[in-house]
Amino acid sequence: MVCSAGCATPVSFDQAKQRVLLRASFEFACPPDKLGVQELSSDEAGPVYLGVSGCNRRAVYVRLTTGSGALYLNDTVPPTETRASDVVAP
């Protein structure tokens, strides 16, 4: 359940960064100290999009506000491998 406007609890960048680092560290199989976090956009309730990079990976995490607080989800489409048989010659 997503809260309507006005029910979001303010989240500082540092709080958001810690939440995203834990998740990205697991998803990237990379230690948190090897990851960098950049605020990509924000509003009065805190960061909305955070970029994470490290260990040869990059992802964007988006904040979803629920009745129990803020949740950060990976909003990046995983890259797909291109096979030679998929490429059409001009």
C-alpha cells in the first residue's frame, strides 16, 4: 500500500544512503565500502532516486513510501546479453 501525499516521513540522505548500501551490497555481491551513492533527485520528504555504483555495476534505486516507512527498490533494468545471431546486418 502506497501512502497518499502528505503522509511521507522525512528521510535524510544519510538514512537513505545506509538503506540503499545494504541492499546494493547484497545485489552486487560487493562490500558496502566499495560502493558510491549519489542523490539523483529528491523532494521535501527526502531522496527519491539514488544512483549506486561499484564493483563494475550501476543501478538506480527509487523510494517508495508505504504505511510503515520508506522502501528503496532497484529500478534498473538488468542488461541483456547480445548474441551474434541477434544482430541484423545492415
